[in-house]
Amino acid sequence: MPTATPSAVAKPRNRRPLPQPLIYRERDLNEVTRLSRKAREDAMRAGTFPKPVPLTDKCRGWLVSDILAWLEARKAERDAA
């Protein structure tokens, strides 16, 4: 049985962690906001929920930063009441 030479031994790679998502898709948004699709659509029309970013002709997403800012604003409204 041949033995591995030092150059043939795989060295561990320093892998960097995967980045956090920048965009939420529809299913992610359901989990994060717990709002129904209709409630979000109504809020977008009223201007109280962030608008989506078109990704393709049939696909859209929401910037995580916009959604987190929206959530923080809801928390601030709650705390001010």
C-alpha cells in the first residue's frame, strides 16, 4: 500500500463563513414578519411596508436591511405607546 507524501496530503483550508442573506424571499418573509401575503401587499400599497426589489421578471425579494429597519420602527412605535 503506497503511503502519501507530504505534498499529497490535503491541507485544511481556512474557510470563511458564508455571508448572511442580503435578500429575503417570500417564504423567508413569512417566517420573519408573520404577516400574510395579503397583509404585506396592503401595507406596501399604503406605504407602511418596504417595497420588494425585482430580481428577475418573475422573482422579487426584500432587502434584509429594509425589513430589519421596518421591524425596529414597529418596536419603537410599541415602546412609545
